[in-house]
Amino acid sequence: MFHPDGPTLPQLARQALSSTVRGYDLIAPRFDHTPFRTPDNLLQQVVDHLDPVDRAVDLCCGTGAGLQAIRPLVRQELVGVDFSEGMLDIARQRLAAGTGLKPTLVHQDVLAYDGEKRFDLVVSFGAFGHFLPKDQPALSRTIARALRPGGRFVFVTGRHPGALNPLTWAAWGFNAAMVLRNAVIRPPFIMYYLTFLWPDCVEPLSRAGLEVSIVHDGLSAPYQRAMLIEARKPSSP
Ligand SMILES: C[S@@+](CC[C@H](N)C(=O)[O-])C[C@H]1O[C@@H](n2cnc3c(N)ncnc32)[C@H](O)[C@@H]1O
């Protein structure tokens, strides 16, 4: 459907009819050939704004594209967390190649991950749609719990495109289909568009004790609508 090596329509349908974890396990070998994998051009733009750090963690690391991108910046410890073993298998293969730190891959629900306040940098790419609004406070607390004082959570989001934008209607249509699917099929597949947008993301992150600010309002083409955001844990409580 997307690429000769990408998933076919029936495979995508099977994914959507599975639980979130099982869906990603199924699609993992083909995931890198879908538009759901964060593109290298976007990852590189984020990396260009980061300084070298001792410890970093990528939450919902998937097949490891984000880990691979930030690896050259990390001196001591690099961790990826994801609840799909299939996605982690691909990440393992990807990261076995190349130089730099060998990341630790943790098979776990991110909401249960305890980073023990040791990371200078937390990142997460392309995964906020998997967290319902009711889970965003817990996600924010997980991030805050992973950061050392002075550490930063850096992520990409955007503003709501507005009701007149065709993208909004496509997203609302997709979300409506998912609400319907999850009302009739168990277990649910949690994936909704237009979540954790600016400025909605500020509240849960602030409540978790992080200081949120815009690093860049608009990235380079084709991501002019994307925003690079930083949520910093204060150095002293
Ligand atoms: C769209 S993929 C993005 C993967 C990668 N970050 C990227 O940008 O290419 C979303 C990933 O989030 C993971 N995920 C979703 N919810 C999760 C949760 N609660 N805990 C751990 N992993 C989760 C999925 O297994 C999947 O690998």
C-alpha cells in the first residue's frame, strides 16, 4: 500500500483489529516502510537542537529510529522502552549495526516505566496518539520520574490545524472510526490523531512538575507546522 516492502491493506486491517501491542507485533517487520515511522529528516532536525548528554531514554521507541538518531549524542547510557516485542526485535537488529553505545531495550508499558530520575534527556516520537487524554497525566509523570533535576523532555507536536483544514476532517474521520471499532471490538486498539497538541500538552506536563517552553515554532520543510517543545525538570524542587 505505501511501499513494496510495506504492509498490505489486509495486513493493516488485521493490525487495526488487534490490540495495540499485538497490532504492532504484527506490523513490526514492515513498519519502517510505513509513514507511521518518524522520518529521518524530522529526527535529524530534533537532533540538531540537542546537546550531548550522559543518559537518554526514548519512550515508545518502536523499531529504534529515534534511538539511532540520538545515539551519537549519548555518552553513557541509552535506553529504549516499548511494549511490542516485535518492534523491539527490529530495533535490536537495527542498533546492532553501527558504532556508538549499545542501547538497553526495555519491554514494558511506558506508563509503568521507572526511569529513577537519572536521565538528562527523554524523547518520544510519533506515539502520543496511543495515549488517551485520561492517560496523559500518567505519561507526564512517567517522563518527570525519568528525568534528573535539570533534565529535559524534548518532543515534536503541532497546533490544531483548524476545522477548515481537510487534514482535520481526515483525522476526525479516522478517530470516529476508532471510537466505533473500540466500542464493538475487544481488546481496543488505541490510536487517535490530534492528541497532545500545543497548548493542550502544557497542562499535564506542568502538573507533573515540568517547565514547558517552545524551542522552535516551525521546523524546516516539509515540517513547517511542527513545533519543537521542551519540558524541563527544575534543578531544585
Ligand atoms: C507509531 S509507533 C512509533 C515508533 C517510533 N517512536 C517512531 O517514531 O518510529 C508507536 C510505538 O509506540 C509503542 N507504544 C504505544 N503505546 C505504548 C505504551 N503504552 N507503552 C509502550 N510502548 C507503547 C508501540 O508499540 C509502537 O512501537
